Amino acid sequence: QIRVHLSHRGHPIAGDPSYGSNKRAKEIQSTQIRSKVLALKRQALHAYFLGFDHPKTGERLEFTSPIAQDLAEIIQLLDAST
């Protein structure tokens, strides 16, 4: 649902073929950031942490996943540009 809501608000997720477009990405002024965003072959979404209770056992399950290199590079470029 987050993809639909963000798109409806005018902030589509980069790399989302269903609810996004490259139109916004093409407006990015930094050529370095723009090229990285346009090169994404997937949605620019990441969950570092996910936790839930197992539906049958009730056991708490928690998972972490480091951010992918392509997204980390975009974040670093964005941080450096502000």
C-alpha cells in the first residue's frame, strides 16, 4: 500500500514499474544521482528490520538485513548534496 499512497501524493518510489515513473527521476539536477536512480532495476525500498510473532507458535521472530550497495550509494550521494 505504501507504493500506492506515495504515488498518489506525487512521490512515487524510484524503480516502481507499477506506480512510479522515471519522469520525477529525470528532474534530478545532479547527473550522478540521477544516473544512479535511473539505473535501479528494482524498487528503491528496503526494510532493515522485520519482526513478527509466528502465527502458530507465538514465537517472536526478528530479522535484519543490511541495505543493498546500490541504495547505500544513492543515500550517500543525497547526504553529501545537502
